Amino acid sequence: MGRIMAIDYGRKRVGIAVTDELQLIANGLTTVPAHEIMAFLRSYVKQEKIDAFVVGEPRQMNNQPSESLQYIMPFVNWLKKEFPEIPVEMMDERFTSKMAFQTMIDGGLKKKARQRKELVDTISATIILQSYLSSKSIRKNQENS
């Protein structure tokens, strides 16, 4: 069994989170400058088995796609072309940045540390991945009922 990787894609930075090999726990991995993400992913996939990519899908409050989706879809298309054997799924990312910021506050991080946008991106990717794992578990339970 391989890992699942979540990607919080942004025009400047990309937050990355991965599961353990049993796909039980979401862990923040890193934040990569957007212009380096393709090289990073090629290298990572050579070193680790990835079973799926989960990319944050920005949506508005009315559940319509956000304008920033236009920047994410070319990246998603690249992922599908570059790694055709690895499924790519989209996961609603509404509120992840706010949740990440609140997580930093709850974790006792000082104001200066909370201003590090790279940390927010990594935590956002972790929240996206945890949400994906939770929804996958719910679907599995419903199928077994």
C-alpha cells in the first residue's frame, strides 16, 4: 500500500501533506514554491509509492467553483498526464486556510510563527488530506452497511 498525497496548490506556494503507508494518518510534509512543484513531485514519486493525489478544489460559499480554479486545473491536468497511473481526486478546500490558522492558534504558536504563510499552506494540505480520509472512511462504511 502506498501513500496518499494532498496538494494545496497556490500560485506562489504549494502545501503538501501525505499519509502514512497504511493511509490512516495525515501528516504535513512541506511547502514548495509553485515554480518548483513539478520537479519536487517527480522526485518524490520516484522515492515513495503514491496511490492517489488529492488536490484542493476551491469553491465559493454557494458551492460554485472559485475563480482560482482556473489556475489549479492546468496543474491537475499536468498531474494526470505526468503520472497517468496515479488517480487524481479533487477535495473541497473551503475554510482550510481559516482552519489552519485556528489550528496554529490552538497549538500555541506565537504571532510571528503564525505569519509564516508556508506553515499555513502545509497545514491546509493536511486538513484537505484528513477531510479526504474521513470522507473515504464514511463511504466505505456506507458500502458495508
